[in-house]
Amino acid sequence: AASLPLGANVTAASLKVTVSRINSSGGVTSTFDLRRVLQPWNEGAKSGNLGAAASSGEATWRHRFFPEAAWSAPGGAIGSDFSGIVSASSPVAGPGSYEFASSPALVQDVQFWLEHPASNFGWVLLTELENTSETSRRFASREDAARAPTLTIECTLPAPQFRITGVAVMGNQAVFTWTNGMPMYQVQMRSSLAQAWFNLGSPVNGTTASVPLNGPQAFFRVVSGP
């Protein structure tokens, strides 16, 4: 979320992953699915590929946080730990790079994470043939800088927010300045909160306007837009 501005609208998203190892016999090609993870889990701090006893708080085959919080089923369960919706799919064969192309569900995931970063628990990669021998694959992680997963996002940026930047009194005139927004701009006034707004002068195309001050108090606003 820190890589995109607040209010960005995600229009496309794709994920590239790299298979770094397969079964010595060549393995069996299968389709892998991306599913959004619904539950928090902890990566842990171990390295290497030989395995070691779980430390407190690490994710294991049985636990999201060892030893207190378990997955709904060993390895995680679709519908409770992982979304029942497939975000994207890709056939995976031998070593090399694979792309999960942009899809409406993938875009929706990224948009959801942008708006709710505390719920970003990533995706899980699951083969559609988990019961078939030799479909397992080793995927390079972020620690493998040259082959780390890459998420590519396309988005439209939010329009700059209209903001009044200055108010000054010069004699019997109030001078307003502002940034962004859309012309034309209309300064409006009312003498009390109970009154309706009324226009002061004609709309302007620039980013400053002067209006007369009359009476002991007044409320002003600048309306942006055609």
C-alpha cells in the first residue's frame, strides 16, 4: 500500500513468479491457482531448505502461528483460510518464470489491500492437482533477489484535492487563493449558518479572487467545477 497513493484506482495487476526447482524426474505439469489468504500468519525467520523445528509464532503446515493458532485444516482450507474465489491461474511446468495475468479478481484483491492494508495476507499458490504425485514446485521467494516474485500494478491516480491555501484581509476586501480543483470557481457567502449560500461576483477561471467585506461577520466558501 505504501507504493501507491491513497485513492488510486487499480486497473490491472499481474504477478510473476519463478520456479527454482522441480522433481528430479521432471515432475508433472499442472495448473496453479492464486487465492487470497484470509487469515493472518507469520513468515518466521529461518533460512535454508533442510527444515528445522518450528519456533514460537512461525507458520507451519498445521499452524498460522505456532503453537497457538492453527489453520482450519492442515495446510489451510479453502473458504476459511483461503478465498473460495480463484484470483488467477497459470500452468506451471519446469524451471523458469510464469505470469499470473491480470484478471478482475486479481485487480479486486489489490484494490482491497490498498484500501485495507491491515488485511493484506498475500496469496497462496495451490496446484489444482494436489492429489497427483510430482506436481509440487519450489518457487523463489523475496530472499532470492534475482528471481523474487514481482507484482506489476497499473492504476489511475486520484485527482489532486481542491484546497484553499490562503485567506487574507486587505482593506475592505477578502482575498482567497486555492490550488487544484476544476474551473470555473465561484466564491459564495452567507451571513449566518442558517442562511442559504449566494454567489459573490462572477465565476473566475484563475486560482484567486477578491470579494467585498460587508457586515460584522460572514462565512465564505469556494465552489469548484463547471
